[in-house]
Amino acid sequence: MGRTGDDSHANTIGGHASLHGPAVQARDIHGGVHFHTTARPTGSAPVPRQLLPVPAHFVNREGDLAAMERIRAGHAAGAGVDGSPLLLVVSGPAGVGKTAAVGRWLRRMKSGHPDGELYADLRGHAPGGPAGPAGPQEVLGHFLRALGTTAVPVDPAEQAALWRSVTADLQIAVMLDNAFSAAQVRQLLPAGPGCLVVVTSRRRLTGLSLDGARFHQLGLLEPAASVELLTWGIGSLRAANEAGAARRVAELCAGLPLAVCLASARLASRPRQPVAAMADAMARGSERLTALSVEGGAAVQSALDESYVVLDAEAARLYRMLGLLPVPVFGSRVAAEICAVPLEEAERSLDVLVEASLIEDIGADAFRFHDLVQLHARARATAEEPEQARDEAVRRVCDWYLATATEAEKQLTPMQFVLPRTYTRPPLLTPSFAGDIEAVGWLDAQRLNLMAVLRTAADRGWHATAWQLADAMWPLFLKLRYYDLWIEAHETGLAAARRNGHKAAERQMLNSGAIGLGGAGRLDDAIAWYTESLAAAREAGDVRDEGQALLGIGASHRDAGRLSEAVPHLDAAVAVWEGCGYPRGAALARIVLGEIALAAGTPDRAVELFAHARSAFLAVPDPHDATRALAFLGHARVRAGESGQGMAQLAEALRTFEASGAAHWRARTLEMLGDSARTLADTAAAQDFYERALAVRPPLSPSDAQRLRDRLAALPPPPAPAMEQNG
């Protein structure tokens, strides 16, 4: 039942830098292998352009845009004084249009940020719940991966250091939206003097003055601008015919663009309703409604109530239920599940809500609430839906994420899907995946939502759902190395499995979590988890899990450099697994023993171990691990003097990993090719590989980068070209 993550031996022969480059496709290779790269390779990370779309109905902020531009120009004129990036804080009340104004300004300067524009919603004022304020690790992980880092360090200090290293020479714009405090912002500041950081917040965040921040307060719309925005929504003829009523509606919106957009959408949906009727209703509402506890809340709530009361029954119910969502961004399938309705009905209701400006359409099948609107929707659900109905709605969403993640797991790691899944009600719209790339893409895109759902399940005491979701996320962690999420998910899953009394799940969480701890460099913690798993496996009489724990302990000791302590555990794992008829497990242990043999300078022994492991994987069949064994086998053969066959096997492994999308092992194989070229004294080829490791993508960690730089520095200089002699 146990599983082995191939990152449990990520710090050994070949390293674990993430590399991208051309593949070698050949049956046999004789002599050195040379690569020459002059351009960014196809498939490398694109320049990120993450700013949200700016509403078409953006009006009358030229004064604010000019003020921000003056601040930027003033900083540019003095750039070089301290070499720090520009930090600008744009503050103002809720619904005043901070996000739109800053987005418009940054888009005007796109050419000034050749290395990209990054965006993060810090959710500083989001409704409470698992998807509450964003922490620095979540945001830095998102930013680093957008800039090309495929596996981010789990340690916060190392992560922040890598962020500063990666951005030191970049010219990027970073928009940190909806911040709550100065502390939430500080760790997210880039290092490059050519960088620009804009923070939006309802608070002034004067504490950031210590970090050199400049400040701009975004004011309310002028009455004329509010009328202009309303006119854009309802049409100039209608606004002119009822000019006085239009001015009254604009005044009741208190200069808040959000309130004006809500009111105009409400009027646009009812073209025969007099504008004066809307003004009268808002005036009455502003007197009798309880204001939200934020600036501008009364005007927004009045407009929200007027928009809500005219929704059809299906759209109104969807609006209420969406207010309960634990995730910040959602699609149409989630909307269908939360109401248990057909997809077509959910899509129609979503269109209604978008037209009413109650939700934002931010991309292909991606929607979100303004936090004030979600508060209103949640309040309506609390007032109008029984508690049981609200709980069932959230449970349906959790079940949908669990079922969809499980389908991805079946696609990506079918041999390791062994634990049960339980659902309150089988989801209506579980998708299937056309292939590995699509499944990995969904897991990656939904990773923060999956974590929010996992936290929700744990908080609500749905223990089986919590550990099953952590288990279903295994391929995400295995392939994309989100160590911070990996460890959190398994800490939560382990606690849930224990509360659920599911011993097999407890062992699975221990094993899988230990692999993540080891990959993150927390080797002693990993050994502690494996040791707990070993005791639990022996107590349960689960021999396969016993072998898994022994393998994990041995690999962790090996990664810590304690080779003499590693070998007995690995030998014991081989014996246990061969004794119970599990050749795949024995092959996994032989892979690690082969790496130890290489490190000990006995490549012939390593060839024997890797060849034995590859044969076992092919017989299972286990194509991914068979290709891993092939890469190691090729590297060992080069070290053993069989350079032609060894380089050909490395090339075959590289081709397979590129086709399967296994970026981590594509990277390791490329680095092994570089190491092999160095073994063959082919300095030019080795230099090409190592330089590509540093240049194609930002390094995985500072230690990876330093290791590659050290190897480059240790290479002998290329021979000088021969001088031609005149005869």
C-alpha cells in the first residue's frame, strides 16, 4: 500500500536542478555529446503577464493616474541613490476602484517591465475561512514558479532568499492587491532596482514608510464621474431622459464605483423600470439596512440588496450558495455542484450574476467575488437557507474536488491508487482527463483551491474527506514539488486519519508526508515519520508498508551523508519485499543502493544494481521508474568505462521524460549528461549542460545554483585554437 516518491533521493548523483533543453534522440552514441544553445528553448516559462483585465467602463481617474506616474518618474530620477525598487501604496475605501486604477496604470507601462508583471490577491479583507489572507509562502511560491522555478524551497527564509536572488537583475512589476498590513507585504518585496511594487489596501499602511514606500490615497468619484459611469451602463438616452433621477442614484452610491456598477447593472436588466424607482428604493434601503463594518459598506449593501431582490429564483439561490464557497476562484462545474443542478442551468445563472455585476468574470471559466459582495451573499445564505442545506452545499463542493483529484491520481499514478474514497453524494460532473499533461495542469491550477478545501474538511470534522483529499493530491506533489503544500497537506491528513481511526490511511500519510519532508531537506523529521510508520506497519502485519518505511529511513540517512547507516535499512527493505513477493519495492531500494555504490566509487556494482532494478520495473510494468533506472544505469555505465552505451541510455531516458512531462527527471537526466561529459573529459559539452542549467530557468534553490557554479568553475579551460602556419 505504501508509495515511494522519487525525490527521496533528490540530493545525490546528478543533483536535482530543474533544467530544460534539447533532447538527444539516437540509438547509439559514440564519443562526446555537444549542445549549443543560443535562444530560450521552446517550452520554457513564458514572461508572466498576470494583471487582471481592466473594466471597459473605467472613468475619470486621470488625476490619480497622473499622480502615480509623477511618483514613478520621481523615483526613476533618483534611482541609483540606494538601488531600491519603487514601492507605492494606493489606499482607499472598499469598492472605490483601487484594483482597476492600479491595473490601468500598470498596463500603460507594460514596455517598462520586460521581465513580466506579477499579481497576487492578498485577500486581506476576505471573509473568514480556509482561503483567508494569503501568507508569504503561498505568494512567493506562486511568483517564483511564474518566473520559472519549478520547485520552491519549503523553508520560508530560503524561499525569501531565492526570491531576492531571482529578482535581483529583473525589471518586473508586482501588484499586491488587497493587503491588510505592512507585515503581509514586506517579505514579498523584490530586490532589483528596476522593479516596481504597487500595493492596494483599505488601510494606509504607513508602516511601509520604513521600507521607503510612497503613498497615494484614491478618493471617491466626483458626482459627474459617477453619473458618467452610470450612463455607460444604462445608456445615454435613458440617463438624459431621467437626468435628475440618475444624479440621485449616483449620489446614493456615495462615489463608489462598485456601487455604481451594481446599480447600473440592475437598471440595465430592467429597461422599462424608471430610474427614479431605483433611486427611491435605494434611499429607503440606506435607512433600513445595517451597514457593513467597512467604509462604504452602506452604499454597497443598498445596491446589492436592490440587485439581489430582482434575481430569478435559480440565480438567487446560486448567489447565496456561492457565498459559502471556501475557495477564492471558482468555475461553472463548482457552481453546478454547490447547487446540485445541471451544468447548463449553472452556466445560465452565472451569466445572470455576471450581468448584474455580482460576480467578476476573470478568465476562461473563472469567476470570483469582490469580498464585500461575498459577505452579502453569505449573509443571504445564512438568512434564507437552513443550516443543513448550507452544510450539504459545502460538502458537495468538497466531494467534487476529491472526486476530480482522484481522477487525476488514477490518470497519473494508477498503481498507487489503493485507498478508498467515500462521498456523501457522488458528484454529478466529475471530469475525465485526456492525458497526463491535462491531469497535471488541472492539479496545478487548482492547488490552492484543493488546499482550501482540505482545510475546510478538517475544520468541519469531515476527517475521511480530509485524509482522502491529501492522498488524492499525491501526483501534484510528486511531479511538481510544492513542498510547503505537501507537508501541510500530510500533517493535516495524518491528524484526520488518526481521528478517523483508519490505520492504513495513517500509514499512507506517514509515508507520503515523510517523502515530502525528506525532499524539503528536513531529513531527521522524515526519519521520525518513517520510524512511526515502521512501528505501525509491524503492528498491523503489513509487510509491504514495512519495506516502504525501511526504504525511507535508508534513503534519508543516505541523503544526510550517513551511508553506513543507510545500507542496512535498504538491504532489509530488499529482503522484506522479496520475501513477500513485491519485486517493484525491491527495485526501488536497489536504485538507492546503486546511488550509494556510485558515491562510494564502485560503478560496476552500481551498474549491476540499476540493471536489476530496470528489469524489475519493466516486468511490472512501471514505465516511469524503469526510465529512472535507465538514466542511472547510463550514468553508471559511463563511470564504469562503457561510454557509448551509457550516453545512449541517458539520451533514451531524456527523450522519454520529455515526452511524459516529468520535468524533475528531465532535469536530473540533463545534469547526469553533463556529469557524464565531464567524466569523459569533454569540457565543452559539460560546460554547455551546466550553463544551460543556470541560464534556461532560475535555479531550484541557492544550493543548486551554487553547486552548478562550482562545477563550472572546476572545469578546465577549453584548449586554445591551433595557430595556422604560413608555408
